[in-house]
Amino acid sequence: MKRSSSITDRIVIGVIYALLSLLTVSTLLPFLQVLTVSVSPIEVINSYGLHLIPTALDFTGYKQVFQYDLIWQAYQNTFVRTLLATSLTVILTFMGAYPLSKRTLPNRRLWTGVIVLTMFFSGGLIPSYLLVKELGLINSIGALVLPGAINTFLLLIVRNFISALPDSLEESAKIDGANDLYILWKVIVPLSMPVLATVALYTAVHHWNAWFDSMLYMQTDKKQVLQLILRRIILEGQQIPVGGEMQAQAQNLESMKMATLVVSIVPILCVYPFLQKYFVQGTLLGSVKG
């Protein structure tokens, strides 16, 4: 029985590793294709087959991207939006989740039900646009940050995480003479860093990739976000003006598109290593609590 169980375990582990390997390959191949095309000349791009490893180098696409002032302006707008929106969402989500996690909150179920109700019903696109317009947020960063400042799903996740923390931690701190604000800042916040890092990562990725609201609310190109400019270049075939003239040569179009794509995704990829340690802490915390 032990031998057959061991063989079964090995088969299951082998299947899992095979599936994970296929998933890894399916994730890496498109990225390698994009990266290779972005640094390849027209002869390589037009040749048949996949291009996973560069056989010749041509950085014309990156040269066009780096000389396009509108991309750098959009880069700045996206960075400011992502930083501001992520900070605001983390703060407001935690401030809303912490009182909801307390069993002593009056009408706790009522307030939770009202919040959950917003997950199923919304005003729609036109009322949302009219509201933003009436608030005077058109063509301002507030139109991109404020409407989605709190995500109900993330709020409930943070609330459940804080509710799972032992009550004895706060009781011990109060016995030692700590007030509520001190307990919140020195006890609850450090223990909640894994879930807050998760909220920050989800929010940052969402705002970094968002473009539709920018198309609705931003009326000038200088206030557009990077993803909208990227969409125009990749899907609409918009050329990048360099030196005051439009570069319409087909030989640079594909490499320029892929170079723009690489430039847009590198920053968000750099965020993951800094937040990964908090995910590990969250996994360890869950395993200890059982």
C-alpha cells in the first residue's frame, strides 16, 4: 500500500509540474516574442516563424519611442495616477474595513449589507459621467482616481483578514496602557501588511492598465495616460512623430509597437519583487494560524 501510494504521489506531482511548466512556457513565449521583435530589424520581423531569440539587433523602435514626448508625458500621468490612486485606495479601504471588522460596531450587518449591495448595482456609464462632470472633475486627475477609490471586494477581503486577527492582541495592548490609535498603528497595521500589499498590488495593476476612463474624461492629449497612447499605437496603427515629421515607414512600425509595449510593462513588473515578501508573510501567517 505504501509503495502504490508513493507511485501515485509521484504521478500526481509529475502532472502538476508538467502543467506548471506549460503555464510558464505559455506566459514566457509571448513576452519573448514581443521583446525580440522590439529589437529586431525588418528582415527578421518579416521572416517566417517565431522570433524568441534576437538574431540581429536594431533599436530603431526604442529610438522612436524615447524621442516621442507625448509618451513620456503619458508615462508621468500614469505614474502619478497609479501612485495617488493606490495610496488613496489602501488608506480608505483600511479605514473602512477596520470598523466593519469590529463586532461591537452598531448595525454592523446593516452597513455591511449596504456596502455589498454596491457590488451588484451601479449607476451605469452615463450617470457616472454626468456625476464626474457636475463635480468639475473633467480633464483632471480626480476623474481617474476618485470614482474607484474604494473597491467593495477588496474592502471585504481586508475586513475578513482583520476579523481573523486574535482579539487577545488588542486586549494585551490595552492592558499595557496603549490607546486605540496606538493599537491601530502599531499592532493592526503591521499585522495587516500582507493583505494591504495585496490591495496595493491589485490597485496599482488596475490603474496602470486602465485607459477607458482616460478616454472619457481627459480632453487633451497631454493629460492622457500611457495605456491609451499605447492602444492608439498598437491597435489604430498611429505613427510616432519624430523630429516634427511622421515616421510612416512600415519597417519601423512593428518594432516601434513592440518597443512601446515593453516600455509600458517594465515598471509594473519591477513592483512585484518588492511586494513578494509580504505575500510570503501572509502565507506563513495563515499556516501558523491553521
